[in-house]
Amino acid sequence: MIADRSRQHNRTLSSSEYYRGLKILPIAAVYGGNAAGKSNLFDALRFVQKFVALGRQDYADIPVEPFAWADGPDLPSRFSIRILVPQVGENEFCPARTFQKELIYRLDFAVNRRQVCEESLSWYDSQRKRHLLYTRNQEGDIFFSPEFKAKIGSEQIKLLQVFARGTGPRRLFLTNTAGQQLEIFRHVYDWFRNSLQTADNGIQSPRSAALMSDSEYCARFGRILHSLGTGVENIQLEPVPEGMITAEIQNQIADFMSHAPDNAMGQMVVNSGLDVAKQIFVLIKQDDNLSIQRIQTYRNGEPFGFERESSGTRRLIEILPIFLDLWMHTDCTWALDEMEREFHTDMTREMLDGFLESCNQRSRTQALINTHDLMLMDQALFRKDEIYVAERSVDGCSHLISLKEYEGIRNDLDLRRSYLDGRFGGRPSIDIAAFEQAIHIGE
């Protein structure tokens, strides 16, 4: 999400003191036809976040599926991600010659279902030159670069080598060091644990649950919902009535209790057949005891019932804590798959515009969205380099192309018309003649 040299919406770009000239985009919107690969990008980010943050037990397969048209089932899936990471304090490890407030790191790894096949961690200096910290081969051997060894000293290297030998085949070395309470790469690990956020069904972000359990924020949510024309005046948490917790929900609760640390919060989204939240439960684990509450909406001062709200309002309540993170500029990167589902275009645009209007050079908040809403493909809202098109080639591979790659796109060009005319690709490959023939089976 690196910006080009365009001055379009320049005030929304963030910058870094150490990396002169670096401009970072606050948002990226991914378009494309069905089955173009958009959701795979978000699935990949979700996998990376969970695999780095939580790791994998050595007896459990790594939940990665190889490319369908690959040469074999054991072909590794490769991941590479560059992140701008804050350095918390001058006492923590900093690979640069002098302490810097933030540095760019790059994590690369390859996995199949049985093992981590490769892994490496690097950082970039002010000239964007890459410096290796460590690398890992298919046999599980981990090697530290001479530059890194000289920086931290022989005693620290000996300790790291001990933990390297103890890293299981289905766990990243980065994850293992954090699990063993080693602080040396903790700031990189914490970015995946706390800053990269992905929205999916089931147990949601603890951040969302924490906001929902705060009466002040609930009151603020109510004002936002009312201003967006939903008719909801307020939302509150209330005890879950007996009989509402089904066997399926009990299984999810049991999973939460077994994996969540003490004093943890979770948000459980219970869906209807339309894949829209029917209920939202907030779970609080404390001293191995569990508290369960549900969200209740109010109209005209009386309880109305979350389940009686429209699917769009329920979806909005589900996603509001995420947008509050964006509006408040909590330092995080949110990946939102089909965020506009069930929303009117005006509502989606207002929420995105509220985020973008408050972005500046000090912001470290980002949103990556997957959308079909062409009304958002507007240069009054997005820069050209913030709009991507996903397209699947004949060999089954998906490619992401930014609109900045196309020549001659003026700032006043109607992007929607150009997209519908096929200039950028990314449209469904519909065989109209075959479709018309197929739907007339009985004639």
C-alpha cells in the first residue's frame, strides 16, 4: 500500500521521518468479478495473522490449501509481507545504527500442511536496502546473519540458537520466540497479534467485544446508528435469556474457554440463514468463569430486539466497532471482506469518507476492503493507486492490478464507465449466448 507520486488526496497519506519520501496509503479497495480471487487475498491475510499470532501444535496439520492447479499436494504456499512496525522503546532491539521510532520489516515463509519449509525475517534501512536477520531452511535449521550476530552479541545468539532448536516443524521461529517470552522480535510479532485485524464470522476481535461492553461506547454507537437513519436510538448489553444458547453455540463457547487466556473478551456472531448476524454475544472470561451477554436495540425508549432489526442494521451493528477503530485511528490494519454487504451505497460511502477525512501524515491506520459497489469507484473518494482490480487468467492464477498502472487516467475520468467498458478488466466472463441457451432448457 505504497503511494505513487500523485498529489491526488495527498493530505490523507502518512509519512515516516526515517524513510524520506515514503508515502503510505490509508486504504485499498479491491474490485473484480466473482471467482476472480478477491476473497483469497483476505483468506491469505487471515491465515497469516492467525498462523503468526497463534502458531500451530506439532500434532495438528497446518490449515493451508495448495493452489488447485499446482503440480502436487505438497507444493508449499508462499507468503511475503512488508510492515511498518513501531519500536516501543530505546531498550528494545533495533537493528538500525541508531534508535528509530519505526522500521520496515519483511516476513517471508513457505508452508505445506506438514511443516514450515522456509522462513526469513529482514528489515530495511533508510535507503530501502534489505538486511537479513535470520533464515530457516526446509530441514528446520535457522541461521543468523553476521550483521545481526554482531549487533546483539554472542550470549544472545546462544540463547536464540537454543530456542531455534526447540522450534517445532509446524511453528514459525518468530512465533516461538514470542511464546518463550523473548523480547528481541516481540515488536514484529505484536504487529501480527494486535495491529493486523481481519473480520470474519464466529468469534470476533476482542477489541470489538471490549467496545461493546463499554456503556459509553454503546451510547455513542446508538447516536451513530440514529444519525445513519436506522431508527435505532440506543444499544445496550443484557443477559442472554435461557434457552437461547443452542448446542452449536455451546461448542463455540467451549472452544473460546479452552483457548482464550484469562480476562479475555470475545464477540460471537450467531448468523441466520442469510449469513447476517441474528444475535451478537459478548463473552468475558475471568478466573475460569464465563459471563455471556447479548446486544439489545432500543427504539422510542423501549427494547426492540436485535433479531427484529433489518439485516442491514444488524450488519451495521456488527461492523461498527471496526469503524470506530478506523475513526479513532487506533494503530491497526483492518482487512474487511465485502464490508458493504447489506449496506446502501450512501451509508458505506459516509463511513469510509469519515475515516479518510481524518487521515494525515501521522496516521498509522489502514483499511483493506473487498467490494462490488461500483458507486465507490470514484476519484472524489479514492486515489487511483488505492483502487485494485483482481482478475483470473486462463491458467487459474489471480492477479491484482492497481489503476495507477494504466496510462492516461485523468483525475476527472469516470472510472465506473471505464470499468464497465472493460478498460481495466476484472469483469465476469459471461458467455451470453451459452447462458441464454442454458436458461431455455424447456423450449
